[in-house]
Amino acid sequence: MRTNNFGLVRLMAALQVMFFHVIFLFGIWSDHKDNLVFQLIHNLPGVPVFFSLSGYLLAGSVRGVSGLGWRRYAINRILRIYPGLWGAFLFTLFAVILMGRTESLWGRTDFWAWCVAQLTVYQTYFPSWMGGFGAGYINGPIWTIAVELQFYVFIAIYQIVSSGIARTVRANLLIAAVFVGSLSLACYFRTEGIEGAGLLSRVASRSVLPYLFFFFVGVFIRENEMHVAPFLRNRFFVWLALWLAYVFVAFSIMRSYEVLYFPDLGALLLYFTLVGLAFSFAFSFDGLSNRLIGDSDISYGVYLYHMIVANLVFYFVTTKGWQGALLAMVCSVIIAFVSWRLIEHPALRLKESFISAHRTT
């Protein structure tokens, strides 16, 4: 039985993402952005947490992998991502049909291109016909799936390059180089913008490159866990105090509302306190995740389905505001649970079957 709380951290990150996407869509945020409670939740951005957790967990999964071990790694990653993603794609098509938008789409080349992109590796493709769905895109948040898939490739390259003599030194030098390069690119996009940029810059902005610094902070924690753990294990309340102090300064004194993927200095400071908060929670309160949620992991489902559900509620339900938002969130959690039980968990149980079959061939 695992004693860490990564499952609970992932769930809280997914619920944060859902909460803010839904209240933005239903027009609640604009009336409450000066509310301190809303600012506290706003300054717990879930996506950077997901990226850093992925770095930590994937760095552990590829450690020591070589030869046929990469086959097992690939099977594990495919079974974790694609069954749930394909289920969400079918639900998206169902939503499009419910909204009565299919008659004009079947003959469009970009509709079929979108289907292929959603089912494979290019979830950042959003054709123009999606512009009329509620928030603008029926399931915009899944752009991060394409980024996550690229993380899988980068961590494999990292493992191969950093293995061998003086691994720790080589690994930390590589982590530092990637962190500085990725953060520099993210800062460039912040100052120069993406709109109107050259083709190469636009392609880079849709790739994993400006987000790798989030990911490799998690890799750094895994690679240096012996040295980093004393600053995280059972130190949750210390990091909570640091995070609260930063949010108080940013909100009450600087009047700063921005939480950025392409960060300025303030957002970067927020990110580092957030990483400490998330990882210290994961390494404190041993066994809390098991006691609260057991082996259920609906975080991925919440992330995949919440905007589809929110757009459906926004489209069909005349009641907006909190009633519509709460309906969307409750339905999203229920669908995520069904997805875990009927699709994701059964798919994960296939891992050993696939691996055993390959061993006998």
C-alpha cells in the first residue's frame, strides 16, 4: 500500500482546473475575482502541478530502463492515456450531435482531420468550426494531452542521455540546461507574444518546449530525492505558510491576479511555492490518499470531461450562474467516476496481460 498522497494531489489539481474553467464559462469569476477565497483557489493552478508531478513520476518509471524495458514503458503509457482519451472523444462526438452541429460537419475535411488529431497525438488542433461551442472550443483543456505525450518522449531521451558514468552530475547538468532553455522560451513568448510571431515560434508555442521547465522541476526532485526530501517530508505547513504569504503579498499589496504558463518573476515565485506545497502534501500525512479515495483515480476523467459537460450545460440549461456551474461540476465528477470504473481502470489492468504476452513471443 502506498503511503504518499500523489493520487490526492492529482485529484485536487484536476478539481481546481475544473472549478476555474466552469466559473469563467458561467460568468462567475468576473464578479468574484476580488474575493480572497477565490484568489486562494486561483493561485493553486492545477496544470503546472500536473506537469511537475509527471516529471517526478515518469523519472521514476524510466530509471534503469533499457532494452525491452522500453516496450513495457510504452505499453504502460499508452494504456494510461489513450483508452480514457478515446472515451472522451466519443463523448465529445455525442455532445456535438446533441447540439445539432453534425449536418454541416460530415463533409468537412477539417472535421475528419480533427477526429484523427484527437485520437492520436495532436490534441492542440482546434479548427474554426469549433468556435461556436460555449467557451469557444468544446474541449479546449485537452491541449495538455499533446504536451504530456511529448513529455513521455523527452523523459526517455533524458534517461538514455543521462545514463552511465557520473549519472547524477550528468543528469543535473542536463536538467539545468533544459530548465533554463525552456524557461527562456516561455519568457520570450510572454514578452513578445505569439500572435503575429513567425511560423517557427507559433509551432514552438504549441509544443512541449515552453512547458519543459515545469516538468523538469519534478525530474530534479526525483533525481535528488535524498537531498530534497528533508525539505518536503512532513513540511506541509511550512510550505503552506510560504504560499499564503506570497498570495497575500500578490493579492493584497501588488493586486496581481495573473497565473501564467509563460511566467513573469511573480508567477515564477508562485510556481516554486506551489511545487513545495504540492510535493510536501504528497509526502506528509502518510496514507491519507488511500483512506480518502483508495485506488480510484478520477483526476484524469475530471480533466477530460469537465469542459464537454460544462459546454453542454451552458448550451441546454437556461439557468446560468452558480446553479449551472454546480450542475456542470457534479455531472463531470460523476462521468469521471464512470470513466474510471468502465474504461480507465480495466485498461490499466491489461498492462500485465500485454507484457506477459510479449514475454512469450
